[in-house]
Amino acid sequence: MTFKELLNSVTFDEVAPCLVQMHPGAEGNLKWYKIHFDMLRLMTPKYDDDANSDVCNITTREREDGSSRLNAYPMEGDYWEHSLTKEIILASDVKATNAEIAACCIWHTSFYGFVREQAQEYLRFDEDDIDIKDRWDDSIYNKVKAKRYFSIIRRNGGHVPTMKELARSKKKELIKQSKDMFWCISRRKNKIKKKRMFRREFRGYYYERMAAISKFIVQAIPALTDERNNMSIGQLCELFQSDLFSPETLTSYADENMNGAKYLCELLEMEDINTRLDRMVVVLTTSEWHQELTEDEQHLCKLLIGNCKSSDILVATDPSLGRQVRIDYATFNSKEPLVK
């Protein structure tokens, strides 16, 4: 039986309890494990000559407390399409259900990320214009990424605040973060080196934050030209002055029996969605343009918004999505909403 055949023999409802039993920490990420599970089931298996192996060996590994758990090797590091072609080989002492074996396998295949974008960000191999040695330096990596996004935002008429133009509360927070890290590593440095190190730490935190916010803005820019929306690039750039900011992107992996919006609704209902920050901005992207949101799309937005004080919803169209739906959303804290 191949990994693809194994996944098709079980449901996620059967796999989820096995995941949590094997890896208790998975309970807080069941939403992402379901996305990963459904993504793999929709993929077409494809053989890769450079893969680690054509088979996956399922064995038992003894824990420190004397108990044992399943192990799948090799699964980490190969393209997911190739992993689907792997023959599942059970060791003679393995007594496990298909759901348990599938849970073990997807825990390993999701090691570097649940979806392709996460894996690319984790491994950083898609950044051809960044030197290999610099990809693993967070301060350099975030600076390069941020400046790339800055250029797109400025070309579209947006303003990116400099370090001096940041809100006073945010600047104080970045200074505090920098000092906390700075004093841990600079006790034996002279004043010039300490000053240089502090500036480096501050710039690092600045670009880390600005890269995250500017990436979201760039994702939202195409929606600004849609006649259904009433937000400007200037209003979107107010996100730079928010106190707290937390972005996320979710794409549906619905089969032919379900639409993408309903899929995401069921996904969000798996977690506590009432732990939001004060405000939210949502970009809802579908494959076809339609004037009014469908009932499922309205329900999806309602689930997302939860108990936020204010929210702004942008709609966009991307024909490449097919039956799927994508939501790019960010929760943030600020004194005023983006659109007043």
C-alpha cells in the first residue's frame, strides 16, 4: 500500500485522536494537520529521482518512559508528491491501525510546514537573490524581504514609515525588546561595540515586524482595485502603526463534494475563535467574481470576526483557485479602525 492509498483509506476524524495520543502537542494544531491531510489527498503522486527513498518504513521507537510510539522513515525532507508514491513497509513487531500509521506519517511529512508556503519560508530555499549564508541570519533575511515588499507598496502609492516615524508606543516596545536582548550579550563589550550591537538588535526587530505587516499589505493590494471594496492603500498602511499584529493565511482543500468557503467554516469551528485582538482586516479571495457574498462566505467572515471591535472585509478574485477559497487575515490592536 502506498502513502496515497493509505490516506484514502481513512478520514481525518479517525486520524486526529491518534495524532493527539502520539504527540499531545498536536492538539493545538489540529486545524493545520487537517489542512495538511486534505492537501496531500488532493495531490497527484509524482516520482522524484532525487528522493531519499522509494519506501517508508514504519517501526516502533522506545521512549524514555519505557513506552513506545510509531516512527515513519524516511518521510521528512522529500517532496510531498514523491512521498505519496512511497510503499508503506511495516516492521514485524508493528501492530497498528491504518489511522495510527497515517497519523505517524503526516506528523513527519508536516515537519517543515503544513503547506508549501510554510515549508518554503522555513527552509528559505526559494530566495535566489539572498546568499546562502545570509538566509539563516534572521536580521538580514527580514531586511531583504521587507525592502522587497516596501518597493511594491510604494509603487502602489503607499507610505512605509521609517524607524523614526513609528508610533511612540511601538518604538518604546522595540527599544525594550532590543535592550532585553542587548544586555544579555553585551556585558563585556566597550561602549562603541555596545552601541553598535544595540542598533543592530533594534533594526532586527524593526524589519521583523515590518516584513510581516508589509507582506500582508502586498497580499491585499490586488483587492484594492476591486469595485466591491472601499479601502485605500493609505488606510491599509495604517497597519504599520498598530500596537499588535498577527497575520494568517488559510486556503481551502475541499474535494468535489464541498465548496471552499464551507470547508474553511468547518476548519475554523475546530478551534476557539474568540481569542482575537481588537480589530481585524480580511481579504476573501474566490475563483469567480460575484457581487454579493454567498451564505457560506458570510458565515465564514462571521466566524473569523468573532468578537472583534471592528473589522474590514476586502474581496478579491483569483481564477487559479478553482473550487477553493483563500482568506488572508490579520488581527491587530489600534485606537482607530482602518476605515472610519
